[in-house]
Amino acid sequence: MAFLRLRQLLTEDYYAANKLMKGFIGAANIDTNSRLCMSSAVVGYKRAFGEDVVPCSYEDIENSDLVVLVGSNAAWTHPVLYQRLVQARQSHPAMKVVVIDPRKTATCDIADLHLALRPGSDAGLFVGLLNRIQGTADWPAERVAEFCDLSAAAINQFYDMFITAPRAITLYTMGINQSASGSDKCNAIINVHLASGKFARQGCGPFSLTGQPNAMGGREVGGLGESARGTYAFRAGRSRAGSPRFWGTERLAANAGADAVELFDAIARGEVKAVWIMGTNPAVSMPDSHAVCQALAACPLVIVSEVMQETDTSQFAHIRFPALGWERKTER
């Protein structure tokens, strides 16, 4: 059996589904569609810190001296947060904003500097900044300029702004994550914060903005297939004694489960006989939708929980559960 969930569930819903699957059914075939947008950020944080943790909060954005947005059109994709940034800048006129994006988006309206770099060259820009911070000459501004298709003057302006700012925070989202080298780009951003000391204090840090409202909530409670519980991964030799006592179960999963892509391959091979899909529409959102639809059509039991009456995925459901949106839920 397997679970696939949306990133818009409440954290408590994620926790209950994760506990049911890993703690009582005893398998870890549970994943969220965070896999489709946030996996680069997850890997970047794990490589840097050992686990998937975001060392910033929204309040840090409002208490920073320099806000750098990379691959993020927050004005459209995170409008509430963007308005908080606009208000923070009005309250603190000395705050500077840098937008790094090949396109001139609506977010550029509040930018002091827009770097319209060559698509895919983000890592090179931050490697150059890291070299400047460390005082090495392997990636001088001229080399970065050629790599990123920018002027050396604009690059030096950005580097000077970052280095001299007492507090700096970098916000990045799908423009960084949706790339074959997305994790390397994430780590390039994280590295400049670690090297400059603009980390682990108010107004500072590398901040991956999630693609949907609660992608981080699902990750925090262990919603990915490779997470044993919380942000802890399945590891050989790690004691499992605590979780069975805490959850009151003896059927705790011992090994990592299939991720979202592998899950549908397993369904197609007949290895997974039942799948419960909560609030997501994999018939449209997953890669190779034709293969996903074929797998769902052949699956002996498909359960769909959804607030929408009809979706492309619900046509494959043997059992359909109507669900309530967050604004209609009660404590009962």
C-alpha cells in the first residue's frame, strides 16, 4: 500500500497520515508532491546541515538590511509575503532589495538592483561571491560576468552590497529548484551565508520559499518516503526504540519507501496493490502522465480524498472520500 499527499494539507493531517503508514501499516511508501518542486532544496539543506531544516523565518525578512530574491517572482507567487516585504521596506528605507532573475518580473518593481543573468548560471554568480568573501581570485568578477552574461560592474555592485550589509537574507524558489543542478545552486547560496557569517541570527540566512502553502509542514513531520520521523532519515544501525514507544506501535517501518516517481513505477509493476491519494492530482501533475494514468487504471484499489468533486485522478478511484478545506474544518 502507498500514500500520496498534497502540499496544502495541514501539518496535523500530514502527521496523522505519516503515523498511520509508517507506524501502523509498517511501510514507508508515503510521499508528498513536495518531491516535484522542493527536492532540490531538501538535498541542499541536508548536505549543508545534515537534515532538512530552514534556518530562517518570515520575521527575518522584515528585519534584514538586504533581501536577495533568486528565481522568485514573489509579487505573483507569494503575494502576502511580498506585501510584508513592501511594508518592511517602507518602514526601513535603508533596506535594499536585489532581484536575480533572467526575466524582468513584477518583483523587480521594488528592486534596487536587477541582475538579469543567463538562465542556469546562478551557481556561478554565488561561487564568485564566495570567492570574493574568501579573498581568492579563482572566480573574479570578469569571469563571472562572462559566465552569467552580466556586466562586471553590476556583479561588483551586488557583491559589495552583500558583503557590506550587516544582515542579509536570500529567498529562492522554483527558479532555483526546478533545474538539473538545483541542489548545487541551493548549496552555492547556502555557502555564501555560512562563509560570510550572515547565518543563524536575526535577518540572515538562506531561505527556500516553498512552492505551495505547507510543503515545509509535510517535510517537518516526516512526510517524505526517506524520512523515518520528523526530518530524520532511515539509517542503518540507528536505534528505533524511541518511536515505537512514542507512537504506541510495534509495526514501525524499518526502511525507506518509494518516492513519488518510484511509487507509480511500483504500481505499474504490480508491487503496490493499493494507493490512497489525498488532495493531489497526479494524473496531471506527475511526469509522464500517460504512464501514471496507466498505472492507476491497473491498480486494484485506488482511494481518492479530495475537496473537488471531479479531478483527472478521481476517474480512477474505486473509493472516493469527500474532504473539507482548511477553512471548513473544526476541532471536532
